[in-house]
Amino acid sequence: MTTALPEWFYPGPPGGWTADMLDHLPPGAPRHVELIDGSLIMMSPQTAFHLYAIRLFENGLKPPEHLAVVREMTVTLGMRQRLEPDILLVEKSAITPRTTSFRPEDVHLVVEVASEESMDRDRTTKPIKYSNAGIRHFWRVEQEDGVPVVFTFELEPAVKAYVPTGIHRKRLQLDIGFDVDLDLRLSWPPD
């Protein structure tokens, strides 16, 4: 079974898609669309694990007063790069009623909850894009026997690359400019 692409999608604008174009997609466009290297990436339907893992971080992170936890909004890394992490920690001063995307300098942490469809992007493409943009902390969350495993990274500024700071099962305890202490256990069915 094949599904025809909508007329607006293919072949796309001359010269490719740009970050600002995502704010002007037609009304029938998918809700969650990323731009990587000028190409639109449509998000696949999320699993229950993905939903509850995002909720765990959204509700469990307790940042200092100047930061806010934001879910499923984009960060514009360049003219042809506008990624949508599952969770971001951003400067509150960057949030206005009209905000649709954040600048990398306003982002303290990005969290990607990997799915089968996004695994390669979350393990290779996105960390390179985030580190090149200077985002200080990156976490990748994967599923292991129905519970989250969190791979944490911090930017080494001299080389603009992430270095691993840990692999966390059951509990995430870490200092990212403030103390993080999260119980990672999910029960099925969820409470």
C-alpha cells in the first residue's frame, strides 16, 4: 500500500526547506516535523513507552528558577536545521507567547527519547548537530525491557563534541549545573 505525498511536500521549494518555513506549513501538515539538512522528517506515531518516558522527564526535572522544562518544541540550529527534541531545558527569558523555536544559546539540555524509527538519528546525527551548536547537555533515552536507560553527555567546548558522563538505569543522579535525581522505573500499566 502506498500513500501519495501531498502536493506541497514534494518536490519541495527550490533550494530546499529552511527553518523559517516550518512555521508556515499548510494546515494539513503533520504536527511534528523536523528539518535536518534541509529535508523534512515526519515523526512516526509514538509508543506508550515514548509518551510515559517524556512525561517522566517533564514532571521529574526540577530546574532552577531561570530554566523551564519544555516538551516537543523545536530548536533552530541553522538555516537548514530545526530539530524537535522530546524535552528541552531552556532559559525562561526565551519563552514568549509567540515562541515556536528556541535558539541554541537559550537551551541548557536536550533529551531525545529514541524510538525504533529515530534510533540512528538520535545516536549519530542529532548529537553532532546539537554539539556543533554548542548545547551543553544531551541525553538519549532508550528502552530496555520496558524501562528507560539514559545515556548522558556533556559538551567538551574545546572540540565542540559530547563526552559521555554516564549510563543510568533505575535512577538518574547527575549534576548539570543543578542536581538531578530521577527515579527511572516505569511500571506497566503505568500508574
